[in-house]
Amino acid sequence: MPKSWSDKDERQYEHIKQSLREDGKSEERAEEIAARTVNKTRREEGRTDNVTTQGTGNPNSPLEERTVPELRNRAAELDIEGRSSMHKEELVAAIRERNA
């Protein structure tokens, strides 16, 4: 667990992880979901510097359903130039072109 997590955060993480394991999730998947949940709670409570996720969105969801920040993060991973000034439709097109 990250050093910045409180004891409460660690308890929440363990509780969520245990519940997910009981529901049949793999250890790795349960840890990922639990950590994301705790970090989201910390962001919403203002206990982190970032107020939004730094992720690229759910890889199983269509690009059109992702937020612009998520698309920009994905475009950054793909080293797409000009991404900061692109609109959502342009980002989707550029990501699809790069992935083709």
C-alpha cells in the first residue's frame, strides 16, 4: 500500500479486496479494483493533488464513451502530437489511426 494511505484507507482496501475475492475475482484483479476504489475516494475527499483520474479509461469501453482527459492520456501513451488542442472526435480518430 502507498505510504500516503491512512490506516482507514488500508482497512477499506483490505475489506474491498476480500469482498471481491469472495465474489470470485482473481487476486490481481481484486487488488486493482480495491486500489482504484480507495484512490477515487481519496480524490473525491480532496486528499490528493489530482482531482481527476490520470488513467486512460476502461480498455473494454468504446473510445467514444471515455472522457477527453482519458483520451488525452491514451494519446500521450501513443505519442500523438497536437493532442492537447484536439477535440474529442479528433482524439478518437487519431487514436484509431495510430492503433490501425
